[in-house]
Amino acid sequence: MSVTTRFAPSPTGHLHIGGARTAIFSWLLARHFKGKFRFRIEDTDLQRSKQEYTDSILASMQWLGLTWEGETTYQTKRMDVYSKYVDQLLASGHAYWCSCTAEEVDAMRERAKGLGLKPRYDGHCRELGLGPGEGRCVRLKCPLQGKVVFDDMVKGRISIDVAELDDMVIRRSDGTPTYNMAVVVDDHDMGITHVIRGDDHVSNTPRQILIYQALGFEVPTFGHVPMILGPDGAKLSKRHGARAVIEYQKDGLLPQALVNYLVRLGWSHGDQEIFSLEELVELFDGTHLNPSAARFDSRKLEWLNGHYMKKLPVEELARLTRPFAEDCGYGALSDERLQTLCTLFRDRARTLVELAASFAPMLKTADELEFDPACVEKQLNAEGRAHLEKLLPCFEQVVDFSPEPINEALKAYVEGQGLKFKQVAPPLRAAIVGYMGGSHLPDLMAFLGKEDSLARIRKAIALG
RNA sequence: GUCCCCAUCGUCUAGCCGGCCCAGGACAGCGGCCUUUCACGCCGUCAACGGCGGUUCAAAUCCGCCUGGGGACGCCA
């Protein structure tokens, strides 16, 4: 079986995580079955569509690693094609011209509502045999009775009575096709076999199936994935903070973490939580998709991100962290030093932003270093400073100021005085980093160098 | 209002062609271990089948109703 899927966003905003997830599912299905994944821009809404958003969506797709086959299709370039198919429907008697105005149709809907019925067009022009004319649109002549039934990949069998549907407009009075018409024509022309899209499209599907049938096209398989809800269970919106893919990118998330998280939100493979892209391609066959809506949990996303940050080769991690470090205003940083910092701090950061921020105390001079007041009070008291004073000459004697010798010097002092590391290390840490955090002390001191390390210790001593 | 869809720990989920489930994993929380800090890691712990009926020897698993949630009802996409 050959499989062709597609992702068809409308450029009225950035790529949203909901859209990203359907794109990923579509991409995975195509890759799994060694089929094709296509891309289409649904830009028929001239008012809201912007080139800026098309560019942004493209950039996000690339960032996520979603590649597609063939040219990108733009609906605005296919107006004549849609027109041809509408004419075909008109000619075959599957569609008719309608002269009802928007006001008249609104009135019909109100009337139906009043009767407790579904608001719908009542078929006023259906048998009038009208021809083209100013202000006239074309409507599909829907069957009067029967059911539209389809087997959804995620929801199972869905059945709707055609009585629920009305004769929908397929060509507006300005000559442009409506969404449902354009989608059907495009999906058919692009050879789409599996349509994966958001839950909010289920009610469009029976309408589209009617168009497929009227046109004599083969109906593809549909898969409607549930929406992603905000942490509070409400529909995801601007109020919930970051929700566009680029925002997560700016927050220092890794694409593989986002992909892993999004895929796992609504799809599962037993108890497995971590999946490489290769594994996903191998495992994702369109089954085991959860039919119910899921809430977005940024904590789990960050946990995954931390996981991937630990696994990345340092060179790669450093390369990805560089722009974030630059945003912190650290100034020039050699690859080597950046990589050292990354290995030193990667285990305690969950995002690239956090990682870059954690470098701060290491990239200041002793003069610029600020001590955390609470830490000063607790660790840099008389006793702590006394240790530092005695430690100073020990470190001064270290010729090769690298982790091992530094550690030896520290050890010699601790053991020579019959102390415990617990008594000495905390004040030293306070002096070196300014707060009770950071990485392995000797590593940090080696990174700072002898001069800076000693200057920090002297500065701490001077606090008294 | 009408139609469609959904319903397992706080969250994501496994299980759902009935018994192996007094429900498993993960995140978060809590407790502990490790420890030259903080993390990481490891160990442990808390915690759920929305309600009511039915079918059955047996139901989280099948059926019905109810409740709750979501979506749709455009000459938007």
C-alpha cells in the first residue's frame, strides 16, 4: 500500500504545537510506510494570510526536521483548477447556482434554530435551475437521505445523517472556492491517501466526503487527532503562554525533545517514554492513537529536554547553546571554553536558556562577582573565612592549576587539619561561585584559573 | 438549541477481542540514598478505572442511561 500524507496549514499565524503535532504524525506515517509527505499552504483567506507566517511555518518545519516531497502547493495559485471542478459539478447536476443573500440565509438559520433544529440552508434555490449571475454562489446538491459513514484512524467509525448537512457553498459569489471544496480538490490532485488533521475538522469530513463522491474521487482515510488543551483543561490560547513552536525554540528547547513530547501526547507504545526519531519512524503506524484530548504539561517537556541535553555530544550542545550564551552578553567565548562550561553545567539545566544562564558566575571577574547574602551569612562567617585564609597558601602552591592537583591541595588541607569536607567545601564554594550551587569545585576553579580563583577567595575573606 | 466526539492517578498514558489488574509505567509531589554544594542518578512512597443500571461465574474492559468535558453548526480555514 502506498501512503501519501500532507500537512496543510493556513498562514494566519505561527506554527502552533497542535499543528506541529499533526504535522509530525503525518510525517511519521508517511516515513513509516515509505510513502510521501507533502506540504501545502492554504492561503485563500487573503485578509489574514501573511507571507511572514508562511516563512515562520517553514522555519519551524525545518527546525523540527520535517521534510517533504515535491513542491510546496499554494492554493492561491490553483484558483482555475478549483473553478474547473466546480463547473464539472454544475455540469453533472451535483451543484447549483444560488441567489440567496447572506441575510436571507441568516434568516433561515434563525428560523430553524427557533424550531429547535440545526441551523441550515433550506435549499431555496436547489430546484430553481438558476444560471450564473451577479452575487450568486454555487452550492453542492447534497443527498436528501442516508448516512455518511467513515472509519476514522483514531476515532473509529463515525456516522452522520445527511439530514444534518445542508447544501454547502462550494464557490463564493466572488468566484473563489470555499475551504471544503479546495481541500478536496487539492488532496485528490496531490494523491493524498491519509488525511491526518485536528479534531475540529471531524464535522467537515462528511461534507468533504460528499464532495469526493460527487466528483467521483476516491475517498482517503481520515485520522482526527484530538486537540491539545492548556494545563487547566481549557482550549489552548495565548493566555497559556508559549504555544507556538518558535517560542519553545526561543525558550531553549531541543527539537527532538519537543517532537518526542508531542508524539507521546496522544500516542503511545506501551510504557516507552523516550523515542529517537528513527524509533518513531519504525514504530508509528497510525495505531495506538488516543481519541481523547490531552493537556499540555510543560514540566514533562522540560524533563525530556533535560534528558536530551544530557545525551547530546558536547560539541553539539555547545553549538546549540552559543546563541543563548550570546544573548546573556558574555562576550567572546572560545569553543573550548564553551564546551567546558557545557559539560560542567549540563546536568543541572533543563533548557538551553537555563544552561547559558548558569554560566554567569564563571564568566565574571572576581570584582564583578556578587555573593548571595544568605550564603554569605551562612558560609562566609568567621569560621568559614578562617578556613579560606588557611586554604589560600595551599592553593598558591599549586603549580598546575587543573582539577586533580587542586583537589589534592584541598584534600591535603582537610585531612591535615582532621576536618571533613563538609566544613571546608561550602565556604570555598561560596567564595568561588557566590552561591550554593554550580558544579564540582576543583573543575570550577580550574576553569577560572589560579589568579581568578585566588582573587575570589581573597574577596570572600575581605568580607569580614 | 441540534449533531458529532471524548471520559483510568494532579498530568501524559498502559490495559480496553472480559479473568494474569485489590490496575502498570512516566512527569510532578513527598521521603530516602549518594554527596567536596546544587543538581544528575538510584531507591521508595502518595495517587485513578466519573455515576447508576444491565449482560456475565467474572467488567477498567461489553451494552444502556446520566453526568461532566470538548468540537462543530460560515459565501473562515
